[in-house]
Amino acid sequence: MDRELLLEVGCEELPASWLPALTNQIGEIIAAQLRDRRLAPESPAETFSTPRRLTVRIARVPERQTDFEEVVNGPPVSAGFKPDGSPTPAAAGFAAKHAVDVAALERIQTAKGEYLAYRKRLRGKAAVDVLPDVLGGTLRGLAFPKAMRWDATLDDGRGELLFGRPIRWILFLYGGRVVPFTIARTSAAQTGQVQDVPTGAVTYGHRFLTTSGRAGRAIKVRSFDEYRARLLENFVILERSERHNKIARELDAKAQRLQGRVSRTVHNESGLLQEVPDLVEYPSVVAGTFSLEFLELPDEVLTTTLIHHQHYFPVESDDRRLKNAFLAVINTEPDNERTIARNAERVVTARLRDARFFWEADRKTTLESRIDRLATLLFHRKLGTYKEKAERIERLAAWIATEALDTDPATATHAAKAARLAKADLTTDMVREFTELQGTMGGIYAREEGLPEEIWKAIYFHYLPVGVESDAPPTKAQLGKAAAAWAAVSLADKLDTIVGLFFKANERPTGSRDPYGLRRAGHGIMRILVDLDALTGIDTAPLLRPLVERAAHELGITLPPPGSDDANAFRFFMMDRLRHLMQARGLQHEEVQVVTGDVARVEDTNVAVLFALAQAWKRIVGTPVFKSAAEAHKRAKKILEQEWESVNVRTPRETQQDILREPAEMALRQALDRVGPDIDSALSSKNPSRAIEALASIQPQIARFFDEVRVIVPDERLKLARLSILYDFKDAVSRVGDPSAFAQSG
């Protein structure tokens, strides 16, 4: 405890979605602040949080700063002294600046000669004198998705302090003693209830629960162990993991009493169980029910109402059918559980009545008859309405199904119909109220109308995928017969969005800003193209470039020429999406960079092939084969970069055979002729490992070529032939990757 640092920032309730990041941030920031001020922690920062507090505990912090020593250079010795040895004004001025005699200056040798210097020594301050600045830097350093003004300032010369929510108290102890610090409130804000926020040795328990005295009263503490114990006595569970486990245990127990279990939707899709521990300080679970008649609503409507709108947990039976029951996590210890449950039931029932009304009203109008209403919904002012978008993706989906995926005419017809109807549910009352169900409700309404599975499932899943993991929804089993139609519709929708916004509307993601979800759409495109065979059984290998060109055609725009800034920006954007997919699936930087270093490949090489190549390279990165290929490719590229512009015309293969006479260069030419068809065959049969093996087989010939052949010779015709064979070698390697960047480290 003697050197323990304990900080708790107490504030008004922080949003649950902010807490995980803030909990990590505050520990990292305070540790960095301590290091910057020469108080490096001797133990790691432990972080905790509840909706009303952010807490950091460091078991051991030094009592004093480390001493600081700095050598300050002055004038050259030659300019510091006169011939008689007396100091010049330059030396005297430098000594006076540091309040020492000239005799106290040192002479040091530098690259520029001998200089006068002063060795400045600062004794470290006591930790208690430095810690206020650490707290100020920590409060300034926290980054919030949205920070608010609350009429608070710090005495650090930077004025107003923005924060995620108003701070109500600060517990700041070092060695059991309060470290003085104050957040000042502006004079305009000062009232009887609004005062400065000084640090203290007190924390606060649960707002409403107490074992004795007044709920939410101040609790005096001197150490972290006492702090944690006193909070628990006052109904605050500090550790998030403990709150999570308590919730999970009570959910299971309550569900069993209802002869059911928590719905799989909670575990597989919603993330609710990861969110609720950050909504409460002392969780308990109550069970509620609703009328059986509401089970006639689609499961998706029921689970959305309970999970997304109320943060309640649906309950299902052993056969995975929803029961007319739910579980609610509350921030209190219920003394009258039935009363609390009844209030929750009233809210749920009102919500479900609205949903039932929307369900019955929406089905009176077909999706087809809603198409014209899409003309009232603007997609983007430069891209028109959702009706125009629906017409574009109808044509684009049909083209993709026919030309890119090579499906039968029936599938193309289904894809076109699904694309036409995909956005119609945006005009329904259900989607206006439950926006999370867009796309999903369109598929459900199409199913209710009796449309084929190939159509309604393509609509239902067309916003997916949103994740790049191989098991991210939808799965092949979920798609069923609709897999091919879905792939065409989903690609069409995402391509129309990305190409239109990128090239016509000039709406591009910047930093964390991506209001139109272009990154998400790009990830979806990459996931579909990489997993096309696994998801749909289609073994074609569509390229991105023709898909983009067709989307641009439907939008009525001309793509920028290759090599232009806009074209390159788009290539980098899409290649970054592919890199993200590769890294999310366990590939490391080296193997990703080998196949994605040339950004043009994202458009002119099938991305599934690139992914497979990266997986194949993963098995040899760091091996002698990889090192040899990297060094040879790097050497060839370097020679060509230096010499190629002076010749610029490649000698054809047949002519090379007439010019090249050295055994080493003839052997390389024969090896290239042999492996070229092997690489073609391996890539066309989706066997990247065999392509890399074929490339590896010519390493002896290229090594011999560099050992025995001088490329740059006076004979221009021979020089061109040798540069050309190197160009052929570089092209062969580039077809399966570019390992040259790792010639030193690989």
C-alpha cells in the first residue's frame, strides 16, 4: 500500500459501448503519463469499470522521479577562448545562461569538433508533486466517441476540459494519502449543486441499494483492497468478469425454471451478453412473459424487439422454438421480483402490439406494388432515389449471374427479381420502426407472398456478409438453393454503392469516418469473391475489374483511366479490404504483402486465387526457398529499374534463343519455358502450392545466371536480350507474388 496508486474517475453513466475501450485506454494513458514524467510504474496497471466509474490501480509507483541529466552544447572551444586563454563573450554568455562559472563548463568532442558544454543535472521530484500533472494528462488524453462540454477547466493552460460525461468525483490516492487536484467549474455554472470537483479519499456505492444508511453515500477508503471490498458491501461489483458471470449464472437458472434456455440468437448474433455487464453495477435477473398470440409474429421480429430495443434475453425451448418468455437484467436486488417483471411485461407487450399491427398492415401490400414508393426515398443526392438504385442493381445482378458467375437463365431471372424487390421493405411500417430488420423483413414478406426460395432468401440475406471471417453469416446451409442468386444480388448492391459513392458522389472513407459503410461493403465483396465456391458451389473465378466496369456502366459514369489518382485510390481501398480479410483469417504481414504488394492485382487477379497464394506462401516464408526467391526477384527488379528505360523494347523469346549463347542464360530460358505452362495450369486449377513449387524449381537456374552472366555489356543487342530474360523471370515470379520486399528480412 505504501506506494500504491489508486485512481477512480466517477461520472454520470457512460454508454455501455464505450466502456471496453475506455477501460483499456485509461490504464495505457496513465502508465504512459508516469513514464513520460520519469515515474515508470514498477507493476502493471490494473483497470476496472462500471457505468459510473473508471478505475486504475498500480501496485507500485516510485516515490521519486529518476534524476535527469542532460548535456547542453555551447559554442566551439575555438570560439570560446581568446589566445591568452581568457573566455570570450560567447563562452561567458553560455555560462551565465546556466548560472555557472566558465570553469564549470566541460569540453566534449563531437563530429564537428571540440565544443563547450554544460552538464545539466535535475534531481527528481517527489511523486506526490508530479502525480497531479499525471492526472491532468490522463483526463486530457482519454478519447471518447463523443465528448461533451460541462463547464469544467483544468489549471494547465489549456482551458476547458471536454469529457464523455460530467465528472462527479475523483478518488486519487498514493500510498493511502490523497493527491491534491481540482477540476474547476466556470463561474457561470457554479450553483449550490454544481461545484468544483476536488480529489478525495471517498468513493460512492450503488445509487439505490444499501445495507445501512443512505444509498449512494460517500465511502471513505485508503487502499485498493478496502476500496473493492467497501464497494461490494455497497452493491457495486467492480470486476466486469464477475458481473458477466453472475448474469450468465442467473440467466441459466431462470431459463431452466421456465423449462427453456437462453435463445441461441443471443449467443450467435446479438452480443447482448457481452453488452449488459457494462449497463449495470449490481446485476440481477428477472423473468417475464407475454401473450402466446405474439408467437405468431416472425422470430426475427420477436428477437429484435426483445434484444435490440429492450436489452432483454429471449427464451427458447429445447427444440429451438421461441417461448412466450424473456429474461431481463436489472441493476438492483429485487425485493419484489413480480412487480419489476410486470412493469417489463407492459413495455414488451406494447412493443409487440405495435409490431403485430405493422405485420398485419404491411402484408396487405405486395413488395412489387411498393417499388414506386421507393421514388420518395433518397439514396444520395448524386445517385438518385432508392427506386433508381433498385433498377440499377436489378440489371447488374442479372449481368453478374449470367456473365460473371456463369449461372443458368433461371438463376439470372431469380437474381434480377430479388434485386428489384430488395429495397422495397424500406417503405414498410415494420422497417420504419425496426430499422435493424431491413432486408430481413423484405425476405420474410417475399416468403409470405409465396415467392420461390431463390428469391426470398436472396432478399433476406442481401445485406450480408458484414464480417470477413469464413464462418460469418450467411452459411451455405442457410442459403440453400438461393446461394447463386444471393451472391449476384449482394455483389450488385455493394458494387453499386461503392462505385457510385466512390467515383460519382466522391464520398470516400477518411480515418474513422465512413458514414455510408463503404468499408463494410468492400469487406462483403471480398468475402463473397474469396468464398464463392464454398458458399455457392460456383467454381468460376470472376475478376473485380469487369464487375466494377459493369457497375459503372449501370451508373452511367466513366471510370478514371488506370494509373490516375482516383483509380489508384480505389485500388488501394479494395486491396486494403482484401488485406483485412487475410489478416482476420490468420495470415501474417509477410505472406499478405507478398501477394498484395502490387495493388493492381486486386482488379486483374481473382481475389480467391490471391488468398490461396497467400496461404501457400505462408508455408514457405522464412525458408531457404523463400529467401532465394526473394533475393533473386529483388536483384532482377533492381537491374530492370536501373536499365530498362534505356531500352524499353523487350526481345521476344524466339529471338532470345538466337542471341543468348552462355550455358547459364540458355538454361534459364529453358527453365522459364518449362515453368510458364506449369504455373498457368496450377493457377487455373486453383492449386497455388503447385505454382509456387514450379517457381521454386527455377531457383538453381536464376542463381547460376547471376553468378555466371554479366547483364550490362557493351553489345546493346545482347544487353537487351539479357534484360528481357530477366523481365520474363520477374513476370513469372510476379504471377504468384512479389517476395522481393522481404529479401533482407525473409
